[in-house]
Amino acid sequence: MSTYVLVHGAWHTGAELEPVATVIRAAGHTVFTPTLRGNRPGDAKTSGLDEAIQSIVDYLAENNLKDVVLVGHSYGGMVITGVADRAAERIRRLVYWNAFVPDNGECLNDMVPPQYVGLFDAVFAERGDGSVVLPFPIWREAFINDADLETAQRAYDILNPHPMKTFTDKISLRTNPAEMTMPKSYINCTEDTALPHGLPWHPRLSQKLGLFRLVQVPGSHELCFSNPARLAQAMIEAGRD
């Protein structure tokens, strides 16, 4: 049996991954769902990518976690890449779930379409507290297009403002993902349109992992809300030896 650490994406906390974790635990595995610095209640929205990465490095150390299957969703791909670079000895496998895969010196905004960068800049300027949020129409159509309206609204209502700095900070890596020696997997939700299919998660970003295991599953970017049991199964497939 394996130890999973599930790292959430932007606007989320670890609590939103608990329905997925429950299914993985029922299969006999141990699962942790930490919340990144910047997304915890009361966190300043001025914190950056380095603080988010370090919060997971510290979490692994504080809980003495080893031989971990480290899963990152979306923005969480930035974080798990940084964690793998700093704490490789604690990780058995990296799993990217429709997640960003950065090389040294890249930021998240380098990998999204220009219209997203413009949207984030405009929302950031309007809010004035260092954070960015998603307008509901984008959430509904691009992020959770496989759910009914009630599920989409309920999920949207529990999201939290996200630190903009984590999107613009460039990651500092000693080793790029393709050269990392630990095994890697990529879960691709095939109806995910959070990134347009002309600039896709897979294979555009997944190929930056070098050798990796591909697990494809029907669903949107937010499969954790629309079908957590199916997502859990994909994570088990991605994390197996």
C-alpha cells in the first residue's frame, strides 16, 4: 500500500480533495491533503510560489513522510516540481493531474494563453489585495463543464482568492522534470478545457516530463467535484508500481 500526498490547485484547499482521498483510503492507502501556504484561512494573498513549495517540503518533514506518491493538480504541478527538486529523497513517484510542468526559470503564466494573463492582470488590479479570482462563467464553461449547474455553483462558492504572485514567480530548479530520476505519471482528463485544446495539457506539458506513465480519464478540470471516485481510481492507476 502507498502513501499519497494530494496537492491542490489554485483557488482550492486540501479539503476539496477529501472526497477523492476517502476513496483512495478505502482501497487501503494512506492519504494526506495539505493546504498550500497562500490558500490557508487567514493567509496573506501576497505570498509567492517559493512559500507554497516550502510549505509542502515542511509538511513532508514534519509528518516524517517517505516513499510518497506526490500528486499535483493544475497550479499544484508547479509546487510538486519544486518539492521534488528540494526533497527528492521523500518521493517515490510524481503524479501530475492536468497540471503545469515547469522547467527552471518558468512561471505558470508562461504556460497559459495570453487571454488568461490579461484576465488575471485585470482582476488583480481590481481587487487590490494581491489575489486573483475566476469569474463564474469561465469556471462553469472551462473548468467544470461536466457537472450540473448546482454542483458547479456549490464548488465555486467554496473557492478562495488565490495569490497572484504564485502565477508570476519563476521557479528555481536544480534539475528539470525530464531529468529527474524518480518515476512520473500524468493524468489527463480528456474533456478538460481549462486550457484550450489548441494549447493542451497533454501532450504539450506532459512531454516535458521525459519518460512518464499516461492515465487518461473522461472528465473536466474539476473532476474532484464531478466524479471524485473516478478520479481516485485514476490516481491509484497513476501511482502503482
